[in-house]
Amino acid sequence: GDSVTQMEGPVTLSEEAFLTINCTYTATGYPSLFWYVQYPGEGLQLLLKATKADDKGSNKGFEATYRKETTSFHLEKGSVQVSDSAVYFCALTQDTGRRALTFGSGTRLQVQP
Amino acid sequence: DVKVTQSSRYLVKRTGEKVFLECVQDMDHENMFWYRQDPGLGLRLIYFSYDVKMKEKGDIPEGYSVSREKKERFSLILESASTNQTSMYLCASTQTGTALSGANVLTFGAGSRLTVL
């Protein structure tokens, strides 16, 4: 079945540092790929998505590019802020069949001032 | 603002009790989901529903059941709670359609943290 693998956390960075959170996937066909973010005490929110190969999703300074050749969707941000501290989940879904997302295990990001 | 509302944010129950977790969405979405979230395991799908009175097992349905009598409401039921069901439970919904229409973007509730003693 489909699966998503994320780098383990926590990731601890200083403010204004560069962020990369690795995500790779195993899936048949051409899934859609997502990054969701969960701030403390809240549910998950969509951060960005990409629906086909070479698409770049972007939002709030975060970016991720759908790389089919490496089955990856790494999350990047050029300069993190304390307010970016959260848990980040990589996920995928197929456009047919069940609509449920398959999630990675999540990566906790801690940004220190 | 569109919403998925989970009625209980925090619950404490005893082993063997029957537990109901309620979820309501106001977006007229066809599809609804229940996940549980555990540290290091991410989110795992328990059950989902494509339509009223429809339900499908997810990846970890054992010990759970669901009910969808109305389109906007999807309930998760623990018939006899056990300590290994202590977890955060997340409800989500999405519309039916294609990726281009945004159909595969899930909207989540804030979660229900259940502790079983």
C-alpha cells in the first residue's frame, strides 16, 4: 500500500535559519502530495500541496516540489520564525478510490529566538 | 469560515465504558474521516464514510465503530474503551471531486483527546 516517510524530529533551529524537512513516499500512480501543519493545541491545517510531478506548492514562505523521479516532497523555508514552531506532516492521497490521506509520522520543529 | 467541530476537546473515561466522539461539519461535504494521532506514528485512519449510512474500514478499525445518520455528522464509537485507545482523535471532511477541484484537501477538527484509565 501507499506510505510516507519523514525525517524524525525534533528539529531545533535558531530564528532565521534555513529549514529542510525531508519527505519521501511510496505509491502507485500519481498521487497528490501535501504538507499539513499542527500548531500546539490545534488540529491540522493545510500548508501547501502539489497535484502532479514538478509542481511546486508554496505558502507562508514554505515551499515543496513534487519530484516523481526521487519520490520526494521535501519542505523548505529560507528563514524560519519562532511562530513556525509546530509539527509538520507530509501526506499523500490518490485521486481515485478512498479519499483518505496517508500520513507520515510527523516532524516537530522548534525554533529558538 | 468553514468548520469541522468536534464536540469534546478532552475526555476521561474508565476501562470498559462506551465512548461517543461526535463530529459535525458545515461544508456539505460527502466524505468524512476519523483518524487517531499518536506520537511517532503520525495519523492513522480508523474509519471513513462516503455518504450517509455508508462506512468503510480504514487501517486500524479494531475496537471502533462509526455512525453516519446525517450528512453533516460522523460519530466514532468505542464500544468498550481500553487503555490502548488513549489517544488524540481527529475528524476530517472533504468534498467529492477531482484533485483540481480541491476535493482531496481535508479540513480537520481541533481534535478530541481521550484518556482511558
